[in-house]
Amino acid sequence: MADDLVARLAMLAGVAAVVVIAARAFGRRPNAGDPIDLRGLDLPAGLVLFTSTDCTNCATVRTMVEAAGLRPREVTWELEPETMERAGVTVVPLTVVVDGDGVVHDRWAGVPPSRWMGKAAAAARRLAPPPG
């Protein structure tokens, strides 16, 4: 009787492990999510950072962006809620690579890995006009 219970618990643990692994493998990427639309919002080409004043992860991303040598356009919820609502932004921090027409080329919700930040910085530099 006890062996049967142990076998059932072991099988249940195995099934749970498979479900967790499958969810991680097939789940949405952290930069996926609800669509956003930055066209018509008069945001500059390059990197746009959507933040909130009470968000500790936002401060972390801001530091990462500055370390990459970028000066993003920061849109803060408390200061520009209408811009965030029009764009469809529902999570902060959200780091977005955008061109001059407002087309999103890449984005990451949350704190991005440094590898992604390096790629985003390179893309933002290509898309942004040279300072002049």
C-alpha cells in the first residue's frame, strides 16, 4: 500500500516537472506580450524606455542603458500616462528599439539580459539620426 502511494507521488512529481519544463520552453518570451504602437507619438528613433517612478527594476534598466552609452527617451507613467495608454504599454520597465516612423524593431519587458541590451544598443544607434 505504501509502495503504491510512493509510486503515485513519484509519477505526479514527474508529470509536474514535465509541465514546468514545457511551460518554460514554449512560453512567451519576456519581450513578447500585448502589442504596442508607437506610430504617431512623436518619439525619437533609437531607444525608448517606459518606466514608473516607484519601479526598482526601472532604475536597474535605466542604469544598464546609461552604461551602454545611450540616452533614451524615457516615458514615465506618472508624467505621461496618456502617451503610455496610447502606445498600449501595460508593463514597466519596457525597453523599446524604435525607428523614426514609430515602428518597433525590438522590445524587452522587465530587466533585459546584458546580451540583449548590447544588441538593442547597436540597433538603436543604427536607427537614431547622428547628433547634430
